[in-house]
Amino acid sequence: MPQKNRMERKAFHTRINSQDVQPAEKWLGYLLGPAGALLLNAVLATYLNVYYTDVLKLTAVWGGAFLVVFPIVSKVIDAVTNVIMGYVIDRTHTAEGKARPWLLASAPLLTITGILLFIVPDASETVQVIWVMVSYNLYYSFAYTIFNMSHNLMVPLSTRDTTQRGGLSVFNQIATIMMSGILVALVFPMVIMPRIGVDKSKWITLMSILSILALPLTLLEYYFTKERVTEETQAGKEAQVPFAKQLKAIFTDKYMLIIYAYFLIYTCGSSIKNLSLVYFCNYVLGTYNDGFTQTMLSVIGGIPMGIGIFAVWPLAKKFGKRNVTLAGFLLYAIGGAICWMFPTNMTIMLVGQFIKNVGGLPCSYVFMALFADVLDHLEWKTGFRSDGIAMSVYNIIAVAMVGICTGIFNGLLSSAGYLAPEIVDGVTVAAAQSEAVKSAITFGFVGFEVFTGVILAILLIFLNVEKDIGKKQAEIRARREKTDGGAK
């Protein structure tokens, strides 16, 4: 091999070489590395709709229909690109794996498209609408799809060791909690939002910084992860499986269908809640950008999440991932019901939020490990891996629900008569909202998840994939050894 090619290959080679999970892998690949993209996306999940409604004032465009229709239509495009990306990942064969190379590709794309979302020109309504639609789809349907697909496959492809995989799942989720539960939920409402208000230039500066930060950190995730499961299947010279066969395998397996239903319902509830959060704190429980209300709710939410780092995985190992998650959703529903009954009482809201967030711990920390068990079960059942296409369906659910829920929530705001803030003498002044608007916001933030919590607890009764996963993994290894031996 020419010297130049060897140098190029080394430059893009993983820095993790051990067959066992290493500390650097946990801390740099699964905790710090994803933080940039996850921070950017967490801010967008909470505040992009606020930027559209309050800064760009698009609530009344097309008689209120634009912010209802465009997110839903965009997610149809996103669904298509997720299927394409799943197909591509399953057919990517490199020395660095099949998903990790796409992490590398996503790094600059996240930065560029993240900035484009906010530099909407001060032009006609038509120009602004076109810019919003194009930039939104460049980010969500293209850049973030590439990142999210490859990022979410890192835990399932990292190792077959369920203990090590569970540890990586926890570290991976800590990154998400740090970004959404600490920075976005604590620092933003208390420090940042009161200072930027509805000043467009300040929004652009802030989001450009966050978009640029995603680039080096995503590269860190690329360099400090390793696809051991992919290396194993490549060593066995696994034949290429037709796309239609993979689809059939996924949609005829009961565990895969259950976990998809589980994720769909959970995502629907959490999306509506996240969209409602800022509005609830501004107009129901507190006052506009008071820097206190959202921080208090987030602190109470952050305490259980901090405890969960140490408590959830030991409990999941002892009682089972499915069982602790099921019990957690019952608490989740109880806490939500308490909040729903007393939405304007800060003390009771904090108690209810604490109970609810304790209940949400298992789902937050062990879901990806549970999903990995289902992927291994599917391989045991079919004799081939379907990681890319399985993750594409997972991502389609995630993005479709976010788009659909955004449209539904914006429709509720518009139909109830939501009034956007105005800048008066250089100061952002919030409008007084009607009781109808407040009721819609309250249901979105605390009411809806009461129902989803109960439904999820019932659904999880049927997801008992863990009970014999160790035996199935042993059979998979035996098959691989037999195949490798026969090929020699």
C-alpha cells in the first residue's frame, strides 16, 4: 500500500483498539463526544418553535396553517431520508465500521445547517417561508438524520457484552441529560433567554456558536468509539441481505414491533411536553422569561437524573431493564396527574415533577440497551443483522412524532388564540393569554403524559426479550465460530 494511503487510513482510524470497553471510550466517545450535537438539538427541540412563533412571528402565516402543515410535511421528507440512510448504513463496509464513518460526515453538516436555521433574511413573507422550509429540512432531513442514525447505533454495535453495553447506554444518556436537563433547562431560562428575548441578531450569534461547537465534539465521538459487533460480522464474511428481507424480519418480529410502539408513544408524549415547557413557564406557572420558574422545574427534574446515574443500572441488573422501566412509568403517570390537578401551585408542581422524573429514570438510561437486546434477538431469529434499517424505523418514529406533535401543538396555540410577545421601546413585552390558551398549554405539558405513562406500563408487560438474551447471544457466537471455522 502506498505511504500516502497508509497515512490517510491511520488519520481516520479509531483510537480504541481493545476488545473490551475502555474508560476513554466511555468518557470521550459516549459522554463528551455526542454533547455538541445533542446540545444543539436540545436547544432546537425547546426553542426553535419559540424562534418561529415569537421572533419571526410566523404563527399567523397562511391563516395559522403554515406552522401546522410545514413541520408535518417536512417529517415525511425526513422519513424517506431515514429509510435511505438505514439502507446505506447496512451496505457500508469499511475498516471503521458501517455507522461510524457517517458520524465523521455529519460533523461539518451539523454546523452549516444549524446556522442556516437562524439566519432567515429580513425579506418578504414568501422568502422567509421558503428559507424556513429549506433550512429546516437541510438540518433535520439531512444533517441530523446522518448524525442521529450513526450515533444511536454506537451502543448496539459497540459490544455484545450486556454489562458493558448497559454501561455505555448510561454514559450515552448522561450526555443527553447534561445537555437537555442541565444546560438547556437550567442555564438557558435563567441566564440566556432573559438576555436575548426576541432580538434576532442575538439568536443568530448564540446558535452559530452552538452549531460550531458541534463540529469538534462530533469528531471526538468518531475517534473514540468502536464497532466490535460489526467487526465480528465482517470477520464471518456475512452475505449481503436483501433490503426487503430485512424489512420483513423487522415488521414480523413481535419484540421489534412492541419496542417501536413503545418508542412512538413515549416520543409523542415527551415531544408535546417539551414544546409546551417554555409556554407553560411563561404563561401558566410563572411570568414571561422570569428566569426562575423554568429553572425550578428543571432543578427538580435534574436531581433524580443525577441520582439515576448511580441507581438505575444496578436496579436494572437486579430486576431487569423491562421491569424497572414498567414500574417507573406508573410513577411517571402519578407524578403527572399531581401536576395536572394543580398547575399554578409551584410547591405541588415541584413535588409532582420530582415523582414524575424519578419514574422516568429507567426509560432515560436503559432504553438503548433494551433496544440492543431486541437487535440481538432479531439476529438470533433470522441469522443476519438489520441494524441500519431497524434504526431508520426508530428514527422515522422520532422525527415523525416531533413533526406531527409540533404541528398539533402549533394548531392548538393558533386555534386557542395565542398572542406572540412584542418589542416595545427595546424591551420584550409578553401578551396576556386567554384561559383557552393556558388550558391547551397545561394539557400539553402535564396532562398528556399521564395517559402515555399508563399505556407504556401496560405495553411493557409484553416486552420480555431479556429473559433468554444471554442464551441467544451464545448461540450467535457459536454460529459465527462454526462459519469462521468452515471458511478456513
